[in-house]
Amino acid sequence: MHWPLSRAEVVERSMEPALRPGDWLLVWHGLRPARPPTVRPGQIVIAEHPAKPGMLIVKRAARQVADGWWLAADNPGAGAADSGSFGPVPSGLIYARVLLRYWRHRTP
């Protein structure tokens, strides 16, 4: 059985200030495991890095292009990779759509 919801932890700074390392997210995979979740521009998604299989990244879906989605970091100065460095991400590599942050990491 496929469970359409799961959780994910943010581990990098590329989505600051919206998301910070240590934040926990509730994510939607969709009802059909063979089909990526529906995404609209502006939503935050979890995708597989196109050049590093198995590595998941959290980015904003900036726009849909012919080859998939252009994913952007909110904080490009953090040095994290986004579509500016690896190009569009095929829709099949979109793993989940972020529904909400349910735990905000507190900086001491």
C-alpha cells in the first residue's frame, strides 16, 4: 500500500528564510506511486537531484518548461545547487510537494 503523506527534515540553507535546517515538513507524494504529485509554480517541492541519483533536494518550483520544472533556491547565496546549475528537473524526479512546516527549528 502506498501512503501519500510522509515527513522530511530540511538539512541545508538554500530555502532560507522560509525553511531552515532542522525544520520538519509534511509532504504529499500523490495518490498514485507511478505519477508525480501535481505541482504549481511557487510551491516548494522535494525532488531527486538529476545528476546525483538518490539525493533529495528541497526547492521552489519556479516555472514549468518543456523538459520538466525549473527549480530555484530561495537563498542562492547559500551555495546550494538548483536549476541554474543543473538545468530543468524532469517531472518524474519530483518526489513530493511540501504541504506545511510542522516543526520550526529554534536557533539558540
